[in-house]
Amino acid sequence: MDVLPKVTLTQLAHFVAVADAGSFSEAALVLDVSQSTVSHNVLTLEHTLGARLFVRTRQGVRLTNAATEVITHARAALRHALAFEQGVRQPEGTLRGTVRVATIRSVATRLVPETIRDFKQTHPDVNVEVLLHEHAHGGIIGALQSGRADLGVVQLPTSDTLRVWPLLRDELMLVWPSELPKPVGWDDVTRHPLVIGEGPCGDVVRQHLAGLGLPWWPAHEVTEDSVLTSMVAHGLGVGILPRMAAEPLPVGAALHALPDRGFREVAAVALPNRPLGEVAAAFLHALQANARTSAGASDAPALTP
């Protein structure tokens, strides 16, 4: 307990900023202070704790093992201090604070912005930070575990150690060159080269095709959904994507329902041992409300098998 009064919130904030930025100079830019100020505060914190927090390298800095173990507590301390200050200043019935949402890109382009728009109309004093993770669920889980995110939005299945709130079923759609006639059945579809994505979206497409027993092998594999839709628009093949991942479409590409429909499940997640704060819980409620009215599950008629 002798050490705790000597550690300041400014020191913790500078420690976290350096860890996130990967260098003292970048952290100084983010904090809008001099690099010498950041260096001094981190060095003072290291002396107070009697432990090194960073390993200096040519590329910047990385956390020591000891720092990796405690940075979550530093983030929590800063979060609680901010909540304390905002709670004291907050008029009764007014929601203030910050909610940080780690999400896959395909949901960040539609469901999350719609939710933020509606949420800010009701809670204008809440700041919403969005952290994008292109593919890996591990990145979202890591953001939750490190305290960089309060909520995650993922494609199921995910880790069984998380709290899960199902949001919507996002329909798999055929991405088709708009210059071609509308296809009728799988025979029309599979005569074209298949362009398929990597990551969770690609996984659910592969699983759907495997379940149908279709001998249709990818001609092209790409890492970005936007590259897939662009390749289709340029006549290099056809693709399958969840609707939210496919939109907005480039000129030259169109969406059609598959002959045999498929869906991916999208859910909000959080750590089971960390209660949601009032702000995060309110944003989760807004996510659920927007998901109920989302067009992710299409009403378009399926093609004739």
C-alpha cells in the first residue's frame, strides 16, 4: 500500500499511451505533450514500481513481461477515474462517458454506424470509439482482455469463455457481374470462376458449399471483401459474401440470393468476469434494437435450384 499513493493517473495514462503507440514519440503526439514529458513520467513510474515496463528496440518499445501482466489494471484505473469524474459532474438521468467497441469490418460498415447515429441522438454526451479487426476473433478477444474494448461484435462461433448476445442472421449473397443475366440455379452459378475471401466470412462460405456437396473450387482467394466485389465487377468471377460484408457494392456488381440459402450469425460479446458499465450496457441495448430492424437477413427470393 506504500507504493499506491506515489503512482499518479498521469503516469498511468502515459504508460498506456506508449504501450498502445509502440513508441514514446508517437505517444507524445497522441497526448499532445512533449516526448521528454512522456519519458519522464514513464521513468518515474518505473522507479516507483521498481520494475522496467518497456524494452527499448530499434523499432520502438515493447512491454516487459511484468508490464504485460499489469497494463490491464492501469487501463481499469484510468477508466474508473474517468467514470468517477463524470459521475460526479453528471446531472441525474444524463448518460456520459465512453464505450469502446471492437468489431469486424463487415459489421462496422453498417450495423455499428447506424447504432452510433441513433445512440448519439439519445445520449449526445457519450463518446463511442470503434476498433476495427479485419478477420481474427483473437484480436477482438485480445482487445476485451486488455481493457481496450468494452464490447465486441463477432461472427459466431466464438470462444465459449465469453458472454454472448446474438444480434442477427446475415444472409450469404451471390456477388454477380451486373452485365450478366440473372442466374437460374447452381448450374448457372458454378460455371463461373469462384472468388472467395479469407477469414470468418470465407470460412462460413466454405462450410455452406461443403454442406451442399458442390464441387466448386476457388479460382481466386483474397483477403479483403472489397477486393472480392471489385474482382467480380471486373468480370473475373463470381463470389459469395454475407450481405453486410458485400455492401456497398462497386459499379458492375449485383447481389442475388443463393439457390440454397445460408446465413452467418453475428453477436455481441463481452468478458464474463467484467460487468458492463452503464454506458456499455446502453450501447448494447441500442445494438440489439438496430439489429432487429437490420436488412442483414434478406427477403429476396432464392434462385431456382
